[in-house]
Amino acid sequence: MAKGGTSQRVLVAGAAGFIGSHLCDALIHRGDTVIGLDNFYTGLPRNIAHLKEHPQFTFVRADVIDPLPLSLRADLIFNLACAASPPHYQADPIHTMLTSVMGTRNLLALAADCGARFVLASTSEVYGDPLVHPQVESYFGNVNQTGPRACYDEGKRAAETLCFDYMRAGRADVRVARIFNTYGPRMRPDDGRVISNIITQALENRDITIYGDGAQTRSFCFVNDLVAGLLLLASHRSAIFKAINLGNPTELTVCELAARVLAMTGSRSSIALMDLPVDDPKRRKPDITAAQRLLGWTPKVPLEEGLRDTIRWFAAGHLKPTVQDRRQRVRASHQINSPRSA
Ligand code: UDP
């Protein structure tokens, strides 16, 4: 619930995205008024279509890189605006980097102006290909700053820096969540991530693409758990001068994930081994002691249950992007491809 039991005016940047749209739903459900902002570069209008006529929801189409509309006011600001799957954030790496850096700067300036609390959706990618396992927040990471993932990793690292500089300067009250791999309904079928790829491939009996030998690990958190963690972090009463990991520590290899999905879908797919992408992290698992102690947060949804819900959602008509989704993405990429990001 919002501050002192009263409803808040919450700005969600990245509202039409996979996590952003679930966050909007949760905020509206608890009684807040939400201003959703998105450029539809990777977010989808259909993710927030059900909120279009909702009295607690308004939508602003904007790119956080650009100066924000002067009329925007909020008590709480979430910044989830950024392409987040490797193929999508690498498609326009300059825009990705600027989205994190300039977008966070613009939204922090707005937070300072409104006296709003600011929550940054950072990422486990700040740890790069980690040499410390599981990843604890005090670990500085192992990022290749010149590689193809750097636009996202270094962009988010710089965004974190901006947050803590605003905080130290007393200009904004910030919270930084380092979000680990998250999955659930409303993932884009074409975002190229392992969960969406494997599920759509299995449901269509196409080859399951495993990059490398599939021995690399990830730890997957169901989106509802993640949103609950974000809300707890946002409403925590005192200042938090460090980033907080939010993720599910249940670790498995990509091969194990594929085997589970194949068994759950009864698929006839075969495995196809492909090249491992450059700088692909070998192991990833969050240490969530800080989130447990500070926020009393632990993810509740077991992988089996979350995968069942996600498989059901993809099977119910979300196996491919719609023609509208494709057009939207092309239109959005033309719009962001302006001289400021070149
Ligand atoms: N991956 C895979 N097959 C796919 C997509 C991804 O084997 O079709 C691997 C990828 O190389 C990585 C892991 O699955 O090791 C997770 O990839 P994802 O893109 O979901 O997220 P990341 O954690 O790399 O950002």
C-alpha cells in the first residue's frame, strides 16, 4: 500500500514492457494512480490494452532519452525503460546505452523536482560473467566494457552510479533493484530469451536452440514474485545505500531447463546446438540475503508452477508476434533512429 495508506501517483517508465505492465497492474490493484510511459520499442501496446479505459491509468508515449513532458508529476517513479533481452538490446546498442544513462538522468531530475522516490530496475548483468558465485551485491562484477553486451551492462552500471550520486547529493531518495532472469506471461515470443525461445519451440515441435553446450546456468524468477519484491523495495521506510538483488536462487543449466520444458509440453522437438554468444555469462545465481533481511522478501513460485503458467499463456495464442506487434516495433525503431542516438 502507498505511503500512510493514501494512494500515490506513480510513474512507470517502460510500462508496456513485460515486467512494467505487471507492475502497473499491481500498483492499480493496490489503489495507486499510474502514469505509464513507453516508446513501444520493445514494449507492446497489447500489454497495457486492458488498462486503457481504467480511471487510475493514463498513458504517455515518450522516449526517456528525450526531455520529459513538463506536465509529468509523481510521488514515486519506477524506471524500467530499456530493451532487456540480449538480441533486442544489441539491435541498437547506442540507443540502449543512452536509454539507461540519459533516461535515468531525466527521470532522476524529475524525481528531484517532484520530491518523488525513484526506483531503478538495474540488472544482474552488472556482474557480467561473474567470478564470484552466487552473486552478492558487494561484488563489483566482471564486465567486458568493449563487448557487445556492454551497451546494456555498462549502461545499467552508469545508471546505478547516477542514482547513488543523486542520493549522496541529497537530491533524490533512490532504490536500486538488480533484477535477475525473470519470466512469465507477456514475455515477447520473439525476444530471443531462453525461456520464450524454448517454450515456443517446444510447443511448435521446432528444434530447441541450445547455445554452447547448455551447461551455463541461470536462476529464473516468476514475474509476480519479482513485482512483489519491487513494491517492497519501493515502500521500504528508510534509505538504502546499496543495490539489492531480486531473483530466485534456484539455479539450473540451460539443458536442464530445456528438459523440463520438453517434459511439461510433451514436445517432439529435438535439440540443436548453436554457437555460444560472445561474453555469455557461464553461471548466474543471486544471493538474496539482503532482500530477505531488509524487505522480508523471498520468491514463492516454484519453477514448475511458473513454467506451467507461462507455457499455458504462450499456448493460448501468443506463440508468434502479431502483425501489429511487428509493425509497432519497426515504427518505434524508425522513431528512435534519429540523429541524437546516432
Ligand atoms: N540461450 C540458449 N538458447 C536460446 C536462448 C538463449 O541456450 O535460444 C542461452 C543463452 O546463451 C544464455 C542463457 O540461455 O546462456 C540465458 O539467455 P537469455 O537470453 O534468456 O538471458 P541472459 O541471462 O543471457 O541475459
